[in-house]
Amino acid sequence: MSLRVVSANKRQARNFFPPVVGSSGGTNVNRFYVFGFNERPILGEGWYDLERLGDGPPFRATSGKATLILPKFDLRELVLICCAQTKITGEPLQVDLIDPRRQVTQMEISSDAWHIRRYVPPEPGQSLEYLEIFVRNPWSPNRLLGSPDRRRLGLFVSAIRLCLVEDGGKWDEWDR
């Protein structure tokens, strides 16, 4: 399945993501956020407008620091479909995912291909209000390419899956 299909159809996105890690105990509820379709409820500060590279999937770029707003339910896992522009920058993108307790999970994106990256909280099943995405080496199209675009760009994200523990809560506000 191509990412273009995933981006065009929320239901088909379910088939693209890998199985949930640590799914024992409680009922898992998966919430899919496809950029260009339903991502707005989870975006905090630090996200640029929706864009597309060629015929690739729609995505949003982070600035050097961006925030994901998470539903107030216990998080088992967060999965990102993301990429970086390593051919332009000449180096892997270094990213820290920082939870409210200031615990850091590091990840590296070392090619321009779309990647699936998992984040499992240090204590799976804990409730997190947000997750910060901190890019240690953001880049500027102006500086590297001579473009008039002066943004500081980081991670490009096309889709997210949140695996949450169901507790009988209402999901209406997150499904719009």
C-alpha cells in the first residue's frame, strides 16, 4: 500500500501501521490521524502548514520544537509515519521525544524515505497530556538552498497512530 492511499483514506491507514506493542491488559483503542484529513486536534505549537513534495503524501513539517496534544487516556504507544530531508542536509535528523516528566526518547532518521517510528512511554499505559518533538539539528531552506523560505524545518510527519487504553471515555472531540 502506498502512502498516497494511506493519506487519502483514514480507514485504509489502519492496515499500514504495525501491530501494537505491549497490548496485554485493558482494551486497546487505536486513533488514526492522517495529515490533511483529521490531524488538527492533536497539533500544538511548532507545526507548519500542510504541504506535499511531488506526488508524495501530504505532511506537516515541525519547527525545531513542536508539540503533540494527546487525549487524556492512558497511552500504550504512538507511531509516526515520518521522513527527513537528509539528501539536502547531508546528515541524519536527530530527534528527541520528550514527555511531561522530561523523560527523553531519542530517534534518528537517516534517509529521505518515509519511516515508521514507534514511541512507547517509559511506563506504557501512563496518561500523557502532550509529547514534545525536539529536533536537535533543524535546517533552513534559505541557508542550504538559497531559497526565500527562512523556516527552520525538522521532522516531516504524514500520519500518526495513538494506541490508548479504553476506559469508557468519550471520543467525540478526537474523532472530528
